[in-house]
Amino acid sequence: MKDSLEGVTTFVRVVETGSFALAAEQMQVTRSAIGKAIVRLEKRLGVRLINRTTRSQSLTEDGQIYYDRCVRALAELEAAEADLDAGRREPQGRLRVSVPQVFGHRCLVPVLRNLAQRHPRLRFEISITDRFVDIVEEGFDLVVRIGSLGDSATLSARKLGVQHGSIGAAPDYIARHGQPSCVADLDGHSVVALMKAGVLQTWDVLDVDGTVRRANVEPQVTFDDLQAVADAAISGLGLAWLPSWLLNSYVRSGQLVAVMENCFRPVQEIHAVWPTSRYLPVKTRLAIDALVAEIPALIASPGEAR
């Protein structure tokens, strides 16, 4: 029975991906293992399911009929598991989550920490890293990503909010050098900049007339760490690009002044991302719902917060 079920899931994955190679990649097995599983299934059923050549594959008539029924059967099995999961009094089990470093510390970890306190049978494994993790390959249940998402047949996503970029500086820096109010005013100012993967992040700024212009800035200091950029700005080293949710926390404490708010383009969307499945485990849905409910208020500008 176990071999039969494995053959069915392999067959469905091959059809859904349209490729033996992609199915093998998603299931973390070799292409040869996928081919052998399909051959065994066809031999057991006594019919050919897939017409395959070196360049293409297509379902036979029998294959289409069998695929439709397999999808319904697997959906029923997953629904049964989901019902059992949902029927538990308390969500339980391990939840592996990956979050960006500074945003994770400031905004995400407090939400997940509160969730852990409310649900003691959940075991959280939280990785705080700016490294781009392979969700499926590394076995994560949920990750949070800032920026554009590529198309993926294996991942699902839900938007948590939008990250705006602002320019901030220490009050004493503004007192010594003046406060710029438009892109042209940025010329000549000392700048602390962020570098990602060896690439300096450009300053494309929404000017006072509604036009996006690239600021002519020459950073005195660059960091590949967002918190280091914020700390340098606080020390009075110069103007700094900071995500608004981070700048706002220092504005409230009086350590920084918002020079030009929400001015950077493009803005970046923030998403919760997880492996696609027909039925989402209760533990994962619980974490996603908590992030959706709480993150918008944590990243809102003071005038936007409800």
C-alpha cells in the first residue's frame, strides 16, 4: 500500500509540474527515481499513463482519467488530515520560521513570541538571517521576505504590508548642516549607505513635485548591515536611508529626525511565504494570521497607525 501511494503522489507531481526533472527537484529525489516510480505504477495498472519523449510529455487518455481521480483522492486524504489537525484542542508540533535580521528582531519575533506564549504545545524554531533560504530544501514551514517575489509553483504567499524608505539623520547633524527638503538639497551632505551583495543601493527619491529623481550622493561610509547604518546615523555621521518602521522607532526616542519621509521608490512589499499545499496546517495558518493581524500596525508611520 505504501509503494502504491508513493507512486500516485509521484505521478500527480509529474503531471502538475509538467516535467520529470522538476518533479524530481521538488520531491528531492533523482530524475531516475521518478521515472522508475512511474514505470512501476504503469506496470501495476497495466496501462500507459504518460507519453514521453526526450523533449516533451503528455497524458494518455487513461492517464488523464487516472490523474483526475488521483487528485480527488489525494484531496480527500489531505482534507482528512486537515480536519484532524483542526480538531485538536491546541495547535502543536514544530514550526520552523525564517525571518530577516533587523525586521525580524524589531517586528516579527515579538509577534511569534506572543504566539508561543499563547500556545505552549507549539515548538518554534526561528532562524534570524538575511540569507535567502530555500524554503522547501531547508524544511521551513514559513518565511518572511521583503521585496519582489518571483513566480513559483511550489510556494504560496500572503502580503503583510509595504515597507517605505525614508531619510533620517541625528538632530545634531541637522543642526550643523541644515535639513534638506528636496532632492537637490541632498547634494553635498554626508551619507551613510546600505550595500547589498556588494551593490550600493541607489537613492531614487520622490521629489516635492511628484517626480522620482536619483539623488547624487557619495557615501562616506557603507555597511551591508541595516542596524549598522542606523547606528551610524544616530552617531551623527550623516543622512541615512532607513526603512520607515525602523526610522520611526528612533524618531520617537529622539535619536533621529525624519528628513524626508516615505520618499524612496520603489516601495517594497513584505510577504509571508510557505510551501504550497492543498490544506494548510493549523500551526502554519495560526502564525500567518497572527502576522497579518499585527504587522501592519508595527510598520505604519505615526500618522497611519490606527
